[in-house]
Amino acid sequence: MRKPSRIIFVQNRLDDLGGVSRWCATISAELLERGYSVEIGGVVPAPDDERAGYYSDAIRTWTLSPGARPHPDDYGSFFGRNRFNRAESRFQHGVRSSARKILRGYGHDDLMIFTQIFARESFAPAFGDLEFRDRPRTIGQYHSSFSLATADGDRRRALDAYRNDDLFSCLTPEDAELFTRYGLNNSISVDNPVTLPGEASMAALEAPIAVSLSRYDSIKQVDHMVKAWALVHREAPEWQLHLYGSGPLEDELRQEIVDAGLDGSVRLMGPTDRPAEVLSNASISLNSSRHEGFGLALGEAALLGVPSVAYACSPGVEEVVRDGETGVVVPANDVSALAHGILSLIRDPQLRRQYGAAAREYVSERFGVQRVVDQWERVFENVYR
């Protein structure tokens, strides 16, 4: 098989705490083991307090900008707007200049994988300056669902950013088909790897605890879990719901919990740096997102033998949680169905164990790192044939 001389992953914020950084770290480590030369770049570095330290010392890293992108909120109103515009102009000029310099170090036998749209957009002018034979091969990625791309405006940006790349990679065949219909005829799908975020023992599934690892925002709809738990609490008052995360809706969620009389049953736990330990101490994992790309936390729960109850909010979620086999999938935004799904696992410990064991076996096989990198090697063959 003909290999890329170098594989360069490019993300928005280098080595931050997000899922894309973990994806880059997981895939790059396996590619290194297989003898590939790997680099990871970012448009900007992660802030010091959000730097993950995921990447191997064997991997060269770089950023287009030494600091963060300007944000309007940092410049106040009216007169501050002019200062922001000047700062943004300087930032964009610096990014474009750095991108041109970076690209001069790569050639047609190298492969750049753009993991996020802004990263690809930042290189667009630099690619326009190069003859085709002098450009690296390129693959674009979208780490969420077509439905979310439609809802938040990313769909058009993805079309503009990725239409001329060799390939455009989605999380599921369903998403690839939808992007193809929209006009991205280079769309393919490659599975996401699922690995444990730290050391933890297998869940015993005996503790009366359900958990969610979700940001407290409107997309994740954590309030739906609170509403569902009001119904669960009536029949299973000994069970608790632990909500791990942070976000702009924290105060509203806290008030909703109090208003529902659930302050002894539902707990806002804040962020955690030990998600594997959290999941291994739970008996049920929950997801009530309006949109979701893949549902990584659901996959991580599965590796620890924890079954999930989730909204059918994206093809990715339904790939990770197989309804009636490894967990329970209910219609999106149906709070009553969510509550009944939770209660079905609370009432039947044997079903919890059955789904948990099946989830671990399924996710370990389907989304194992080696299997996923095997898929990527077939993608490389397609690009370099």
C-alpha cells in the first residue's frame, strides 16, 4: 500500500480538552505504531487552563497563531467594536501568513486531515496560491451530525470548505448520504474510535445512580433529564441522578431542580477529570441531546458495561446504542418516553446486566481503535491510488 509521506491533523484549538483533541491523540498514536509520520497542528493553542496534554512527545505540533482569536465581548460596545475589528483583521492576516508558510513545507505526497471547518477555512487562501501538483492531499471532517450542521449553519460552511478536498469524512453512512445529497459528492464515513478516558473497573450496576456527562447548554437539553427524573422519582425515590458538566444554563438547572422538589435526588456535580471512574460507579448512562454527533460518553459507558438510555437525536447515537440490545433508544424530545426507558432498567437489574454486557462487547468490537485505523488505511489507499 502506498502511504502518505506525512499525515498532518489540523484542528481549531491545539490540544484542548474537547473530543476532537482526544480523537487526534487516539488515531495519531496508533498511526505512529504502524510506522506513519504524524504531525498535529491548530489554528490557535488551547488556553493554559484548558490544555489537555494528550499528544505524544514524538509528534511535532504547531499553531498558526501564538494566541487566541479576538472575541467581541473582550472589547465592549460601540468604540470597542472598532478595536475588535482591527484586532480580528490582524489575527486573520497573521493566520493567512502562517498558513502559507506552513504549506510551503508540505508536498503532494503529504496528507492533511482537517478535523474542523474553521481549521480548513483558515488554510483556504493559502491553498489557492498553490498549483495542484504542489498541494498536499486533503481530507475534511465533520465530527457532528448533518442535522446539527443544518441547525447551526455549518452545512453551508462545510460545503464551501470541503467541496474541493479529496474526501470528506462523516461519522455515519447516514450523515455521509445526507451531505452527498446536499452537494458534497466526496463524502464517506469512518467510525469514531471509543477508548476509556482513564483507568476504571467494570461497573457493578448495583448503585442506584444514573449519570450524564453533558454540557449544561441548550443543545444537550439537560433539563429534559430533570423533567424525566420527576417521573422516575415517584416510582424509584431511592435512585439519584448525577449530572456532570458545566455551562451557561447551570443556574437555571439548579432552580428547576429545586422547583421540582428534586434537590435531594438530582445533583449538579460540575465538571469531572475522572469520567471513567464516574461511569464505573453508575448503573445507567443518559443522553437527552437535541443534536449529537456520535455520543462519545455513551460509548465510554458501554466499555465499562453501563447501559444507556438516549434520545434518537442522530444516526451516531443509534450506532452506539442499539435499542433493545445494548440499551434503550427513545424518540427525541419525548420526556415521558425517556422516563419510561430509565424505569425499565431500574426495575429490571437482570436487563441492566444483559444490556451492559452486550454494550461492552459491541462497542469494543465495532469502535475499537485498531479496527477504526484499519478503516483509515483503506481511506489512504483510496486517496493515493
